[in-house]
Amino acid sequence: MRSDPLAYLTAELTTLKAQGLYRKLRVLEDEQKPKTTFDHRSVVNLSSNNYLGLTTHPRLRERALEATRKYGVGTGSVRTIAGTMDIHMELERRLAEFKKTEAVVVFQSGFAANAGTVSAVLGKDDVVVSDELNHASIIDGCRLSRAAIKVFPHKDVDAARKILQSLPARQRTLLITDGVFSMDGDLGPLPALCALAEEFGCIMMVDDAHASGVFGKNGRGTIDHFDVHGRVDIQVGTLSKAIGVLGGYVAGTRSLIDFLYHRARPFLFSTSHPPAVAAACIAAIDVLMEEPQIIDRLWENTRFFQSGLKSLGFNTGASEGPITPVIVGDGALAMKLSDQLFQSGVFAQGIASPTVAVGKARVRTIVTATHTRDELQFALDTFRTVGRDLGIVH
């Protein structure tokens, strides 16, 4: 009988279980709302990227239904053959206007946007200078490009400068950072990095996935928040978080976008967005422009919840936005905290190595604009009870 060549995977899973790090997928049985049902249990949901509650917004629902009735459920092709509809072009025009850039290209995911762009604009003779906590999609794009990768300590602009000083003057270099770091919720030092890019002639790139819809006027992101328009050559964003739908995009010059139309492999070899997705994304932009008060509510809820966690004695790290880690250090303890919170009615996912560094395990929380004050207070009370039971706070 043939032996199982994948038996080593079972051994790896057994190790994860022994370490207390094995996770089962939580199954959502309802809408993606601030209080919803996972695994047959009603919980306050602190694990969703649905910052503004747009996944269930009436305007997005209706536009998606209208587009389905008009265009059907799919496009049947990649963008470069027969899969570009007028609704895709409208979405790209609206996003470019929103981000204050010349043009935008839409990808099937934020991951594809990052990986496809970096691997398209760089080659084996080039260099990437990257923050050590940049998103996995940035790292994978760098690897796919075959460019040399130089990593600087998190937000250490002086260290980035030293790397740039050590490189040949004419070597093509990409300086890249997250706008908001997804595990800690802190902001990248964009003004200082833009100044470095200008000084050394680098391509400046920012992944603004967790900033779109959250920071800046009407949720335009960290480029708007820091007022560095025109100083960032490549902006990556997502349509899957605050926008509430699905996909990613790259914003920049017309030449950059036309080049990506021809060379970005995820764009070239993936079927285009279903019409309902594109239509819902356009509706989301309308909501951001016409209902900015939902962003105000997001920030009110964020300040309330963060203040509550800190007053209870939890370590919330360096968060500057709705992403608020509750850092406990040990991976097994983080998973135990997450599990006991869930049993008590609060869903906050545990995260450990390799997603975060060893010794930096945490439960990551994200509040939304649509959480009620009662829901957030319930979550805080539950954190207090469970945290004390586990000896995390006193």
C-alpha cells in the first residue's frame, strides 16, 4: 500500500494542538454585524474588518441587486480579453477621484494587488526596502519580483536611511510601508519615509488597506491623513474591509496603471469582479462621500473601547486606530483568552506566531461604527471577568 507523502502535515497539526495553537474555523451563520451568530452562539463581534458596517448597508445591497439583474452574476472572462464591463471602468474612475490620483486598477483582492504590483514593477536587479512588520502580501510580492530585500526595524526611519545610503546611487529601489499595520493598529511614518524616498530617488509605496474608509477626509486613507498627496507613487487599498465588499486596488499615475494592465499577473490571469461586487463598491464610495458621520461614529466607539481596555489594565500596544490588540505574550494564553471570551459571548480572535513574533501573541479586537455602546460595554465587562480569571489583569 502506498504510504501517505503528506503524513508530515498530520504531525505538524499534532504539534499545534499540543502547543494550544490549533484553531478551528468559526462559522458565521448570520450577517456580518456587530452582534451576530458564530458556531450557533450569539456573540459581540470584535473580529471583523467591517469597520463602517457597509456589508449590510441598504444602498450597497440595492446596487448589487440592480447590477445582477442588469449584467448577470459573472463576467466570464479576464479583464484583458472579454471581462471588462463599463461598471469596472466606472469603479476605477470613481476610486481614482476618491484617492486624488490619475488612475486606478482594481484587483481581485488586496493580497493580489500588493503581490501583483511589486512583482510587476521590480526585477532581479532591483531592491526593496521594507518595514519588518509589513503585510504578508507585500513580502510575497517582493519574493516574486526576485529583487533583493532589505528590511528595517519597525518604523525606524534612521535604519531605513542607513540601508538607502549603502545602496548604489542608480539602483532602482522601492521603499514600502503599511499605512496602518494590521496587527498593532499603529501608523507608518509616512512623511519621514516620503522625505527619504525623495532624497534617494526611491519609488514610494504604501499599503493603505486598513486605512481606507478609516483615516483621512471621507476615509481617503493615510496619504490624506498625513497630507502627502503627490509624494506616494503607488497606493494600494482594499475593497474588502471598510468598503465592505471584495477586492483590492492600486492608485497612481496613468502610466503605472496602464503598465499594470499589461504586466500584473493577477490582473491578467483572474476573472474580473462580478457585476454585483463592482456596483456595491461604487455605492460604498457614495456612502463615504455622503454619509461621513459613520466614520465619526467609528472613532467615537474606538476611543470608548480603547479607553476601557486600558483602564482595566490590558496591554493595548501602540494602536492609533480601531485595530486594538490585547497583548498577552504567550500563544497558548492568547488562544485560551479568545476561547473563554467566545464562550462568554465575545468573539475576539487569538493570534500567535508566525503571524506575530514569538512572545507577542494577542487577541486582536476591531470595533465598528455600528457597535452600540451597550455592546461595547458588555465586551469590556467580559474582558474584565475573563482577564481576571486567567490572571492577565487584576
